Amino acid sequence: MLKQRKIGALMLCAAAVCASAAYGRTTRDTFTFTFPGVDVDGNLDDSLGADGVVKETFNDRTGRLRLVGRAVVQNDSHHTHTFSDVGVLTDVDGDVVRDNYRVTARGRATYNGLVNHTSGTVGGTL
């Protein structure tokens, strides 16, 4: 009797996992974006930027959009800079939770963004 209950419980859990997996769908896409560079004073400067690739992952069950991008830009300050919540992420419907942009001393730029309560659309610009 106890084994039947355990098997029944395991089957119920497996069915719940399959049902939630069918309900939630993750879509992935990439787009090109011009990342800003850094001037001598350590400020973002679009004229020193370069094109890079942004990967977006949207989960329609949770309504979360994750953005990760990389590029090599010009850094005239030759120091590593991290820019948080400076509004790098634009043209996105939803609540921006994380908006981090980092440029190393040699110009390697990385972007990480997270948006909640979104339909998953990005206007093509960060």
C-alpha cells in the first residue's frame, strides 16, 4: 500500500512538471547593438562605441527578459568602469530590475540586464 502511494505521488509530481513545462515557453534571440565607449574622464560616449551582439532570453511563464551582450569598445580612460542603473536599457516594456554595463581597461564591454513583467520585446536598442 505504501509503495503504491509513493508511486502515485511520483507520477503526480511528474505530471505537474510536464504541465508547467508545457505552459512556460522560453524563446531566445540575438540582435546587434552599438555599445558606448568610455571617454578620458570615465563617462559613456557613443562616438567611441562599437557594434556587439546581445542575446535575449524570454520566459513567457514568468514574464522575465534576460539580456547579455558583449563587444570591444574604445576606452580612453584606460581604467575599468562599471555603470549600474544608468539607463542603458531603453525601449523595453516592463520593469527594469538590473541594468549593468562594464567596460574593462582594455575596452571589453559586457552588459547584463533583467526586465520583469514584460512581453519580451526589445526595440532594437539597449
